[in-house]
Amino acid sequence: MPEVLMSKPAKISVRDLHKSFGPKVVLDGMSLDVAAGESLVVIGGSGTGKSVLLKHIIGLLRPDSGTVEVDGVAVEKLGNREITDFRRKFGMSFQEGALFDSMTIWQNVAFPLQRLTKMSRKEIDERVKECLDLVHLEGVEEKLPSQLSGGMRRRVGFARAISHRPEILLFDEPTTGLDPVTTALIGEVIVELNDELKTTTVTITHDMESAFRIGDRIAMIHRGRLVASAPPEEFRTLQDPRVQQFIHGRAEGPLSDEPGVRTGTWPGQPKTPGR
């Protein structure tokens, strides 16, 4: 972790986290710290537990064992009323933006402000414009999501996530399905938001160019555990063959030898005839 962040206390602390869904083990002793003000990028193959980790951090899932602490508070011990207040610390941008299709862009971005604050209409107007300006989307307030491109919808999702001034931002696959130019723009917007808002940020992505662009640190999950963690330039040179295979997108390597990677099956699942 960069020296400037090492001296800061952990904003998020995950300790020996375990989570299974039926027989499928998703998190298997996951431990991870995120420093206050840090931009952490979490990478790993599909099904390795990245999104499940985010859902534990925000309290949408409870662990089978282990703990998640945010500002020293154990999330899994919060009651229903406490968890509602707790989640105000967060702004989350979901995959594909997850906007309300029948609402205008203004209504989408204003939604958290109307629910979580007592701001006046004029104050909400000003905040919506400010948030859209931050993500480089001026003058789209009266449009519907269907009238915007995929990249623009993602940025509206960012604007909604930051509208109530959260302490922690969570981005779930912010560049999936976007072209390279739009992906680069999304990465730059995330960097600008981190610099401007001074939030603690956790981003899940498969896109290594984005990971190297936006992260103060990159962490890799494999089989439900943290297997590597380092600042971007150091991460590039890690000798772990799993890291190098993932960075370079190689077909051959230890990740390809996982059960089901080549056959499309998992242990106990029948193979497709003819394979």
C-alpha cells in the first residue's frame, strides 16, 4: 500500500470472512483492509467472490463466520434500524448503472437526496447539477436513461452514488460491455471523483487497464481468498503465476486448471455429452 495510506487507519476491515451458498463456497477465509481515502481495485475471475465481498461490506449479506468492520463497527451485528443509518455512509454504482428507466436523469440523481435528506427543491436542483458536472454530463437532466449511451448511463449512476456525499464509494464492474474509449473515460471520471471527494473507494473490475489507472492498490481474489495485494506498478511485477495469467489474459496457466474452467463444469456436475 502506498506510504501515504499506510499511516491511516483502516476504514474497512475484513477478517476471516466465510460465505457459502448451499454446497458452493464463495468466500473462504477472506481478509482485507482498506485504508481511509484509498482507492482499492479488486480483481479475480468470475465466481471468485468479488461481488459477494461488496455485499458483505455494505451489509446486504451476513457472513457464515468472520467479520466486516467499517469505522470499527462490526456490520453483521447491526440491527435493521442501525443498518439503514449505516448504509448512508455508502454510495454504490451497480453494473449497467441500474437506473430507473421511467424516471428522468434529474429524478434518478435526486432520488437519494429526496429519501435521505431534508434538502429543499432548490438545494436538490443545485446538487444534482453539481454531481452531473462532476461526471461531465451537463444538460441531461430532463432526458430518460434510454436516450443516453451506455457510458453516459454509467456516469449517471456515479452521479447518483455521490449525490448524498457518502464516505465510501463502491463500483461494481463499472466498465463491463463498454468500448475502449468509453472505458478510458469512465476510468478518468473515477480518478477525478476520488481526487475531488476524498472518499474511500472499492472497485470491482475484470479490466486490467482500468485497474491500473484507478487503483492506489490492486487486490486479487482467488478461491474466495486474498492471494495478492500491491500498488499498481508493483502488482505488474508480482511473480505469482495466477497474477501474471490474469493480467495478460493468457489461456494457459494455473487459473485454467481450475475445476470447470476448460469443461464448463464443476465437480459433481455432469459433463456435456461429447466432451
